[in-house]
Amino acid sequence: MCGRVVLESDFNDILKRFFIEQNEVVEFKNGEGFPGDSLPVIVNKEKKRLELHSWGFIVNDKRVINARAETVLEKSLFRNCFINNRCLVPVNGFYEWKRDGNKKVKHKITLNGEEIFSLAGIYRDFLDRDGKVKRCVTIITTEPNLEMRSIHNRMPVIIDKKDEELYLENRFDNSLLNLLKPIDDGRLVISRVDKLEYENISFF
């Protein structure tokens, strides 16, 4: 799964990286992103723009933060979103925990040669506990590539830079499923970032 992301780049960095023209400034928290946080995402309806979406579909007061690539068209929660509401989640990296006995070790994963890269997202509106409409995003995951395999049995789908516009297009065909695959071996940079931790991630 993918339960933590990191984004240190600012609003203008993202606009420049994704060739977005937008006067409305979107303010967001830099640093580590957690389920329930407002994440910047890139959508393309009438035009490409940066928005803030709450991380995790709201189902029975719980957050569904990931969708499996293998079943994204089979699950009713995700199907129409993948067909109609795809988005990119810009990040500088993401975190994953490697099991070491009954403990976990935190690792940071980045993409070699790319300061900002894109995770595959889908979005839709939900009602929160207060009855207010909240636009939410979930991140699509897939099988791990060679580097990630020693750390975890899932990884977020990284949309290659050359495929970002295709993923955002306002059309759908089954060939888009071909984008939901592990990133090529050798492209990730994985580093341990702190000592052994006892933290458990409870959002699945």
C-alpha cells in the first residue's frame, strides 16, 4: 500500500513542472502527507489545474487511501472514478516501512533524476461526518518492482512523465490499464531515513 507521501516543492514548482497556467493560488502543507490530509492533485476537466483533495475515500467513517490496479475496474467504489475522474498526485517521494521482526524501519523512496513525479490517483465527492461535501482522492497501487520487493508487497503506481497527459485525458479505453504497472527496475532511489519504529499504519 501507500500510506505516506512527501512533497517539499511549492505551488509554483508544481505549476512549472506540469505546464499549468493558473492564477488561483492553492496553499498546501509541505512535508509528509498523511491519510486525511489535503493533497495537491492535478485534474483535467475543462483545463488542467491544481486542486486540493482530501486523501482517502470516506466509507463508513474510515479512509480508503489506496485502490488496487488489478481490480480498479471491478470495484464499484473505484470503477467510475477511474473511467471519468483520473488525476495525478505530485510528490517528491513516498515512504514505506520494511518489517524487521516485530518492528518496522522507515524508508524514503524517490525517482532517480526527477525531483517531482506523479502517482496515479482517482477522485470523487463524499459526505464527511458533518454532512459537508468533500472531494477525496485515493492512490492506485500495484505489485512492487525489483527494488520495492524487499520492502513491501505493494507500491504506488508511478505514471511516467511521458504518459502523464494520456492519463489525464478526458476519454477512456482499456489501454489505460497498461499504465497501471510497476515502474521499471532501476529507477527508484530507496534510503533508510530513521531508526527502527513501532508505528503501524492502520489505513488499508
